[in-house]
Amino acid sequence: MPRTHRRGYLKAVVGGGISSLAGCVDSVGESSGNTATIHVPQRTLVDTRLDISVTDVPSETAVWVEAHTEDGAGKRWFSRSLFEPTNGRIDLQSADPIQGTYRESDGMGLFWSLQPDDLKTRSYDTNQQTQSVQLRVRPETPDATPLAETTVTRPLVHPSSKETDIEKPIVGTLVEAPNDGPAPGVILFHGSAGNRPIAPARALASHGFTVLALQYVSSEHDSLPDNLVEVPIEYADQAVRWLAEQAVTTDDPICLGGFSRGGELALLMGSRHENIGAVVNWVGSGLLFNAVVLTDDSTVSPDTPDTSAWSLDGEPLAHPSGEDFEPRADVLDAYQTWLEEETTDETLERAEIPLSEIEAPILLLSAGSDGVWPSRYLLTRTERRLEALDYGYRFEHHSYDGAGHGISVPYLPSWKNRPGGPFGGTIAGTAAAEADSWPRVIEFFNVGSNKRNQ
């Protein structure tokens, strides 16, 4: 099998080209208004890129183009940018805003730059079936009557997908592909906070996969550990076998994806199972790390035990000692010191996930401005190990300047990656990373789920 390796250190710039993804797109609609007209598809899946334009603007003076919506918790969000029309027309995919919630041309800028009315809100709640976004065009004059308005309906889940919460023998949410027959299976693993990755599971299912968003840490389920402390990896093994046995899953290889610490678990599972199609690691690592206990404000508790996040046969797996880690303002410097100076080579070697045991393509996605941990540094280490192994399958590492820890589904608000926010990076940088990486994820899973096409 030919080996393909491409390392992509891509500068995350708003407006990078990307073709529209597959999905339901209704015909283009036109707005109602006093004078101007907004041209935009009225209904599209949330990960579909839109072309938005405004015509018949009555003068050459600048106008605001705004977006308003509510998240799954009922909190209100808004975005807006000021544009100067040319011959009464504004094309959002090419026009540079004068000012606003985003500053460079991007037809999806109104969506990813949405910010909450309450600026203390931590992140956008994606626990909703559909995002309804009202678009408005207003004169620059404050409190002026809108020149045009329309509503765009953006389902987060395909209307034909079936969704089932699973309680036994595993815990998670199963999202079926929108077709009449079985589809290739994908398992998604969450990070240390235990937030079940339902939004990406729904988005992936719309592209023809049966997706299990697995829960492996939760204080709300008696059968699961409360925190990321010596989690039995046999539980994840069981999830791989369970999904493969479901009638809604084809006999094609199971694909794996994980976010942050879940990316660690995805690689580990890839090394333990033969029939794996592809592994995607979002802002994770190729090392097995130590346990994490989070407080109510999502900071690491001082009571976190110095043990592994994972266990096998009741015994903790190898890991760098948390007692040797010294938090610093510079996250990269802290981890480099921890791993390169305070941890022995023998410990690191035992903590390395056995990448040579993975028989599938691997996609690594890292953030250049990660505020949680230095995913670029950690996944570059993983990439170099794959290179040294002369890994026999395709692998790629794409790292994004300006992106924070929250890379996931594109064209949803990237508010949690705001400057000073919990995940680091910038809103625009993370949004560009999501727009570039998401089609790569789908392509890896499409190819990987049927090895005969590799």
C-alpha cells in the first residue's frame, strides 16, 4: 500500500476556500424588506457553507448586516458587520467589513462570529435540533428600520436521522445515517470534561455514517467513573465491538475520532483493534497522560490523584507524573519542561501509544494557539514518531495558526476561543481551522470505512 504523508502547517486565515459540503440545501430565498433584498438558501445543514448577498441597497452609504439566534439553552446570540455596497450590492463572501464581529471577508463570518448577549456565557450550547438565524440589513444610523430581513434554518441533525440514547451495555448516543440501510460506523470520544460529542456526531451522521458519541466519564451515570481517573479501556473496547454488531452498522471497518484526551483514547483503541478504518485525533496527543479531576469551573482540582487517566486489568497505565508538572503562563514551555526535562526517557517510552500497532490512516489536527495544552507540540511529537516508524498507512498532520482548543464542527459560534477565553486562540483562527479540517475528517472516514478503496 502506498504511503502518503503530508504535513500541513496552515495559517488559519478567514475566507480560505472550501467547497460546500453535501447536505440538504433548499432553493435560494429572498428576504422581505422595505427596499433591499437578502439572497441566501433558506434551509441548509449546519456544516454547509452559504453564499450570501444583498442587493438593491438604496444608497452607497454603509449598512449593517446582522445575524440573531438562540442556542440550545435559550440564550440569545448576535453578530454584525458594517459594509459599503458597490452599485447597491454586497457579496459577503468577498466584501471586507469596515468593522464588526469579524473583520475579513468570509461568507460564513456572521455565523462563526456570533457572540452572546451575556458576554459571561462560556460557550454556545449546541443541544438543539435546529439553529434558526434571522438575518437583517440596517442603515448605519442607530435604531433605523431594517431595509431587509429573512430567516435561515440550519439543522444540526439531518431530519431523516434517527437518534437513540444508549444506557446498556455502554452509555452514549447513537445517531443513524439518513438512509434506509446500514452505514459505516464511527465512534467519537469526548475530552476530560465529559461533554458528549453529540454535535459532531450529528453532523457526521448526515454524511452517511452511523455514529456513536460514547460517554466514558460522567457523574450522572453510576456505571461510569466520575472523572478521568483510571478509566478502564476495556469499556472502550466493548464500545467498538458493540457498534460493529449493530444492524444499523455495515461490515466496513469502524472509524475512530477523539477530542483532546479523547484523541488519546482513539489512538489507543486503534492500536488494540484490527478492523479499524481511520483514526482522527482532534487537539490530542500520542502519549498516555495522567488523571484529571475538574472542579465546577472546569479547572484542574488540586485533589487530582497522581495516577493514570486509563487502566487495563485494574492496573493504571504508564503516564508522566503529575507531581513533576509545574503550571506556567506559557503552556508550551510548561509541557516541554515536564516531558523533556522532568520525565525519564523510560517513562515516556512506556507512556507512548504503540502507533506501530495501528493498521489504518491517521489524521492529526492541532491548534497553534491552544490554551488548554500544547496540541501542536504534542501531535508534532506523534507525527515524528510516525515518520520514524516509516508508518505503512497514510497519515497527515494539519496544525492551524491562531486556532484554539475547540476545533470541531464548522460554522457554529467559536466564542469559546475568544481572546482570554478558556480554550485559547482567536475566534477567526479557530473558525478557519474548522472550515479547513472538517472536509478532511469526512474524507478520511469515507476512505477509511472501506479499505478496498485505499
